[in-house]
Amino acid sequence: MPRRAALPPARRSSAAPGAAVTGLAGLRAAAVLLCAALGAGTGRAQPFSFPFQDPALPWHRRLDDLLGRLSPAELVLQVARGGAMGNGPAPPVPRLGIAPYNWNTECLRGDAEAPGWATAFPQALGLAAAFSPELIYRVANATATEVRAKHNDFAATGRYGDHTGLSCFSPVLNIMRHPLWGRNQETYGEDPFLSGELARSFVQGLQGQHPRYIKASAGCKHFSVHGGPENIPVSRLSFDAKVLERDLRTTFLPQFQACVRAGSYSFMCSYNRINGVPACANKKLLTDILRDEWGFEGYVVSDEGALELIMLGHHYTRTFLETAVASMNAGCNLELSYGMRNNVFMHIPKALAMGNITLQMLRDRVRPLFYTRMRLGEFDPPAMNPYSALDLSVVQSPEHRNLSLEAAVKSFVLLKNVRGTLPLRAQELPGKRLAVVGPFADNPRVLFGDYAPVPEPRYIYTPRRGLETLPANVSFAAGCPEPRCQQYSRAEVVGAAGAADVVVVCLGTGTDLETEAKDRRDLSLPGHQLELLQDAVQAAAGHPVILLLFNAGPLDVSWAQAHEGVGAILACFFPAQATGLAIAKVLLGEVGANPAGRLPATWPAGMHQVPPMENYTMEGRTYRYYGQEAPLYPFGYGLSYTTFQYRDLVLSPPVLPICANLSVSVVLENTGQRDGEEVVQLYLRWEQSSVPVPRWQLVAFRRVAVPAGRETKLSFQVAAEQRAVWAQDWRLEPGTFTLFAGGQQPGQRTRAPSGVLSAQFTVTGAARPLRGC
């Protein structure tokens, strides 16, 4: 926005994918007992006014009853009122006791843009750097808890405005294919497998594990082939992404299929065209692939204004009536409009009259909307749904604030650390002079990134405020009042740095420079920021200088990487409310704060390695197709305060049939003096593929804690489908493959000291379609 669901047809099971199935007889008995309890004052159970309100009935029976009671005009309003501004909420149906519902909710890493406070977790790209599905699950679940608690309060007071509902436009699963794209921060990075694994955890965490109810519903976006431009060199609102079928299948779709498999209730179609056809009117995308191939049974919502733009931006249709016909028949269920009342889907009645859309099609599009609301518990007695009891006491709870701090700590990536610059020694801090300088040193606004929840100010720790918790004498100089750094006070920075024993320089971008609708033009540190850093290093005169970076898209920090005056570089992304506390813990290397984040995207060595934004070939993009010239920092890279070594890589069996999975084991040893966490990464290389493939591909990873001097044996499974190649279909081929295991990619110029092991295995048998296994 500008800012596989579990829908059973009448003939299918009433259980959601992955959900426990409650026996119908048992559920009916429980409902009868509950209703008896609720109606005890009258001496008998309260009857339900309509069958769709009866929790003992199967979902499909309830849906059939509800949809059969709605008039065509009422059905149209349910698909035409997606939420934003005057376009929502979906209206009530008073005669059926149906309340309004607002579909427009943002939950990327906390309850964003909703009225009231909320815990702010680190931005999505930083969470991806933690390489921890378990952490993503917990953040998503905490987010859903706050979304649900606030929704309960909104509903109780009759508030149905924007961002008051339970249906989230999250997660963002677009691939970070270009370093200058303004929305890189919302993604999980450049790798489809990593993005898919994190998507699965986010969806399951957000929706929860209750066998009957979901805490909040997930919505995976932006579907698809959507990764810039925003505004440079052309507008996203009219852009046509021309993509090869192989790149579509191997890069832009896998993480979305993982979202279906995780049980997401919705998808959001994107603004762009794909090979000439707008995503929200693209039958191949929304029906042939999403529903027919992948089995998705949920709803598709348009990005905000995307349906209007089919005509106004793409000129693909000539009227809103034609647009309504094209998008609904392609598979779009719900319109999220630019606040319009007479929006595209309001023209459906005319399409019905003309026979361009059937009444059955309209009912089919409304069906998953009400199924989602049923699974959220709207039409059951509240006492049946444990999530109905959540109240505002859980918002910004100590547990959630601690999780925000933990997530920030785990997201940091140590890019450089020479001469033992970090960690600082806590016992030497008393009396030390510590200068924190730069436009990100004490400005809360620039630390959050976009789609950020708003916490109470007392819970926000800037780098300066966090470092002031240490027993050191902390001084501060912004140097620049804001990230663009057009106005620079050299004297201020030199004065602070020259008087300090340790200098912490805080630089980056923030939403002033990269965000939705705003791409960057180059990789440079903005304005006078590089000059600020150089002045600080010179003024420090040999004292330690630590560079903290607050950005999403890669920055050219080659000067800092090469210069001996910069002792350490820490990539912090946008850590949100716990920024300063997390920095203090990591700089001291406190227990649990040995940095172990890894880059979820490649950092180019310069603009000569950055291809045109509007060219959607994957050649030369991301680590999978990067080319021969080394980047500044590779995907998967990150250092630690300790050291690790790998040994005893075993592949079993070394020769396996075409459809078999591969078992992998490897021993990881912490050879350093500190406890730490390592991100173990497995990469697969095809040695004899019949079609173009990545140079290698991440196929497994695990973040694991290993005490100093200890070792652990880790086991992995590499599924057959991870060897599949796209040749007009997913196919498995025989041949030789190489498996790499280590804390990073193989063969990198910038690398951690842990090394990478490799071993080969052979696949036998005739090539066959993956679906034949």
C-alpha cells in the first residue's frame, strides 16, 4: 500500500490447513453446553437467530447460509469496501447482526498506524538479518497479541476506522533485487529460500496455534514481481516488470508459495504490470498459479488504489466497469481504494446486469472474506474464543519490550572489527570519555523505518540515551540536524571526538532518503556524512572509532572498511524503540549480546556493480547471479567476538535416487574465548544442469548458540525439491551436486575466519517432473 488460506468449499473439510480438527459431535456438545451456560438466567439455551451463527455447524454450512442471505447489493459492498480512509470499513448488515469490519491493518513488526501505543520491533530487514525463524515467530505472535487486544477495545467502543481490524497486510515477501529500491527495508532480503522460511514463521506466529481460531490473519504482499522502482527512474504506479518465466518461477514466486503452505488467509496484488498485464487483473497470477497450482483458498486484496490504476496508470482498461470485470474475473476479491466511494468494484452491479460477472462469481469472491471473519471468531460466542479476553494490559508489556530488545540485539551484523576494538571492556569504562556523534545519535524519529508502530516515548532509547546507561562520561554532537546532512557543523563533531577516549559515529539513511515512493539515486552516504566520519577519525587521533549504520539499502562504506582509523563497523538497520539499549549491550559484549546477525542482502562495492532498476533480469543481481567481481560485503556475511570452525561434513547417502532427500551433518566448534551464536549456512551447487541455474543456492540455515570451547553436531535435511530446476515445469535431474557448509558463502573475498567445507553427492535415475515424486 501507499502505505494458503483455509477456506473450505462446501464439499471439503471444515478444518484449516495445519489446524487440529475438532470432531463435529464434540463441538456441537461444547456449543450446547456453552449456550446453556450463557442462557442460564432464562432457564434454557439461547437459540441462534441464523444458522451461520451456530458454532456447531461446519464452516461451509455456515458460509452457505450467510451468503444466501445477502442481496447482490450487500455482496457488492463487502468486496468494494476494503478499508482505506473513506473507502471503509466493510459496512454492517444490521438485519443479520453483522457488524462493520475494517480490512486495512498493518502488522509488519508491530501494530503499525493504529490508534494508540504499540511495541515497535526492529524493521523487517533487520529481523531477517537475525536468520532466526524462531525469533520471527515470536515477534509476529507478540504483534498479533497487541493487534487483537486493541481490536477488542476498538470493537467494544464502536470504532471501525482504519487499522482497527485483525487482517494484516503483512508480511512483505518481495525480493530485495536492487540496492536502491526504497522499500528494501520491509523485505526479508534477497534470497527466496530465506524469505520463504521467515514468511512461514511470521504467518504461523501471527495467526497462532489455536485449533479453531486465528489471533490475526496474515496477508502476503506484494504479489508479485514487485521490487522497484518506486519513483526512479519511473513511477511504480505505471511500471511494467518484464520478467523471464524462469526468473518468475525461481526468484519471484517461491517465497509466496511458502506463504500459501504456511496457511496465510490473504494475498495483496501489487501495483505493477507483469509482462504487460496488471497484477490485480492477472488471471495467470491470481488464479492459474495462486489458486490452481498452489491450492490457495483465501482472498486477494488490491494494493491501495491498484484497481483504479489499472485504468488511470497503466491504461490497460478504458473504464472502471471494464476494470471491475477484468480484476474480479482474474481473481481479486477485495478492493482497497484511495478513499473513493464510487470506486471500481462499485461498478459490479452494472457488470452483473450485463452478464460480464455472474452472481455466483460474486458470491465466490465474498466467501473467503466471511470465512476469515469466522475464523477470527466474529460469529461465535466470545466466550468460546480465548483471544476475545485479551485487553490493553498486554500492549507494551514488559515481555514485549524485552522481546524488542532481544530482537534488536540479534539483528545487528558486525561488518568489521580490527585490533580487538569490540567489545569494549566494561571494567575500563568508569571515567572514560565516550563521544556519540552523527545525525542518528539522538534523533528517535530516524531509528524506526517505515510502517513503524508508535511506542510511548519513555520506551524509546536512542544511541545516546542507551550509552548514557553505561558508567562512562558521554558527550554528544549531531553534526547534522537530519540524515540528509546538507548542513554540517565540523567544529561540533571535531570538538566532541577530539576530547573522547572512544568515538561512536552514527550514520545512515532513514525514511528521509529511502522508503515507500522514494528510491535512492546512489550508494553514497548522504550529504556530508562521509566528511563527518573522516573528521571524527582524524580528531580521534588513534582512539577507537566505532561506526554504527542505520540503513536498509546497502551503503558505500568502502572508505571506512579500508581505513585503519575505523576499528569496527556495526550494521544496525532500523532497530526501533530498543536501539540504544541494544547498542550498549552489543558494544560491551554482554551475555547473549555477541553479534551473530548475517547480511540478508549483498552490499555492492560501488555503483559500477549496480544494474538498472527497471531491468528485471536476475543476471548480475543478488548473490545467486552476482558475477565474478567481488562485492563489498556478501550475502550471509557477519563477524563475531569469538571464532568458529567446522569439521566432519557428512552427506548421506552420497549416491541417492532422483526423488530422495539428502541428510547432512556437520560439527561446529567454538574455538574462541567467548560464548557466541553462529549462523550455519548450507549452499547447493548444480554441476551439470540442463538449464541456467544460480551459481549456488541457500538450502538450509540454523542459528545456534555454542559456549566457548564447546562443539555441537548439527543435522539437516535437504529436500529433493530444493534440487529442482525450472524447464517449463519444475523438474528433478540426475547428476553431480556440491554441498557447502559453513558460516558464510564459499569463495568470498570478504569473509569470516571460520572457513567453508564442501562435499559432493550424486543423484541417479531419469529426469522427471517434481510433481511425479
